[in-house]
Amino acid sequence: MGLLSHVLLFLFLFTTSAESADPSGEFCNTDTNISSNQTSANIDRLLSLLVSGTVLNGYIATSYGKAKDQVYGLAQCRADVTGKDCSNCIEDAAREIRKRCPNQADARIWYDFCFLRHDIKDFFGEVDTGFGIIFYNVENVTDPDTFNKELSTLTDRITSQAVVAGNKGNGRDKTKLTPFLTLYALVQCTRDLSPLFCSQCLAIAIGNFPTICNNRKGCRVLYSSCYVRYELYPFYFPLDSDTTNASKDYHVSVFYKP
Ligand SMILES: *[C@@H]1O[C@H](CO)[C@@H](O)[C@H](O)[C@H]1NC(C)=O
Ligand SMILES: *[C@@H]1O[C@H](CO)[C@@H](O)[C@H](O)[C@H]1NC(C)=O
Ligand SMILES: *[C@@H]1O[C@H](CO)[C@@H](O)[C@H](O)[C@H]1NC(C)=O
Ligand SMILES: *[C@@H]1O[C@H](CO)[C@@H](O)[C@H](O)[C@H]1NC(C)=O
């Protein structure tokens, strides 16, 4: 209940599409209001470095500027999202983060396909699960016992993929629950994390499955250091052909542990 006491719940009709520039969420840390024009100019310059730096490999962590005006930034696509989908997402993120958090040195923005963050402090390599956003399907599974057992086996398996060098912090797989029902799951760490820190972040994120995501047909947990998601339909690339219709009704729960 400790975590739940920090949870703010509100209803949200989930209607965005992959093409839209609407993010899944953002965090503008109002404890870090920008007081110098140089910091602001450095953030603009940093954002263009993040956009160009992710074109080749879908990931960059870099800094720009000097002394007290130095700014740090990280941008990353989900490892299954590549090419134009990745570039478009990072471009949207760089534009929207400035629009939504124009006065904050510490700002983060989440999309289904990518994540972008900047700050005046060096956050590289640290696990940050202070701010989180959870989307969960309003519908429940019909056989929770089997479902949770399969979900747990699947998330263990993809967590061990994510920490393997070369997998870009990503694990994804599926498992058949019945001949007609398949469970899909994906985990993604930011690529600045060590394997140990990646598995720590994923454990915290997956820890929300039995509590907040409790028996829901789909759930997404968005942290600044990792992302986890499961659905009863394919959502990662390459997309399966056995696509069933996704529910568009999602609740959102946002929490912040300062
Ligand atoms: C930062 O700015 C916001 C909005 O202008 C304000 O509400 C908040 O109190 C400021 N934070 C600090 C730490 O001054
Ligand atoms: C920042 O720029 C604005 C407008 O360009 C100017 O009014 C303000 O004095 C500048 N602030 C600092 C701290 O230089
Ligand atoms: C799913 O289960 C939760 C908790 O048991 C319940 O509050 C909710 O109404 C259920 N949702 C549906 C669509 O039945
Ligand atoms: C998906 O939705 C469409 C239109 O709403 C419907 O015609 C189709 O049968 C649905 N497919 C499945 C697998 O439920």
C-alpha cells in the first residue's frame, strides 16, 4: 500500500495513434526551473544532437555546454523500432519536450516508440524509478491463475534477454495461453544502464504487474530507466499476423516518489 498511497488515478480515453505527436506522458520537474538563458540555449543545442545522434543506432547519451550550464541528454527508441519510425519519434519528442517543459532543466517524455530526457545533472547509468506512469486495460483476464503464471515465466525469460550484451537492453517474446490467445511482452532498459541496474529497474517495473496491473488484459509501466509492457495482442516489431483488436479503453495512473 506504500506505493499506492502515492498513486493518483484518473480516467483517460486512449485514442492516440502511432502517427500522432501526442506522447504517452511527460514529466517537467518544477524543482529545476531554468534560470539562465545559456542553459536554455544549451538544451536547444543538445536536443538537435539527440535527434541526429539517434539516426544510426536508435540511442545516444551525451552532454553539451560547460560548467554550470552543461546539460545532459538521453534519447532512445525501443530496440524493435528502427529507421524512420525511430527518427520520427525522436523528432516529435525533441519538439514536444521543449513545448511542454519550456522552463525545466529536468524534463522527460515518453512515447510508445521512444523516450527522451534532459537535465543539468549527470543521470547516466543511474536507475530512476521515482516518476512513473502506468497504463492498464480496464478489462480483466478470465483465468488469472494461469495468466499470472505464464506472465511471470515470460517476463523472467525476456528480462534475461534484456541484460545480454548486444540486445540493446531489450527482451521481447510471446507465449500461447490457449490455442486462440497469445500473450506478448516486452521489456526495455535505457542503454546507459549496466546489466545489474537494468535487471533492478525491470524488477521494480514488473513488480507493478501483480499490484496495479492486477489481472488486467494489458499493462504498460513507464519509468525513466526502463519500460515494460504486456498485451494479449501483438504490439512489437515484427508484428504478427494474428492481430486481434486492441481495447482502446485505458486507465492511467501517475505517481511520483520524491
Ligand atoms: C517553478 O515554476 C513553476 C511554474 O512557474 C512554479 O509553480 C514553481 O514553484 C517553480 N519552482 C520553484 C522551485 O521555484
Ligand atoms: C534572457 O533573455 C531574455 C529575452 O531574450 C532577457 O529579457 C533576459 O534578461 C535574459 N536573462 C538572462 C539571465 O540573461
Ligand atoms: C476488473 O477488476 C477490477 C478489480 O477487481 C474491477 O474493479 C474492475 O471493475 C474489473 N473490470 C471489468 C471491466 O470488469
Ligand atoms: C475487429 O474489429 C472489426 C471492426 O470493429 C471487426 O469487424 C472484426 O471482426 C474484429 N476482429 C476481431 C478479431 O475481433
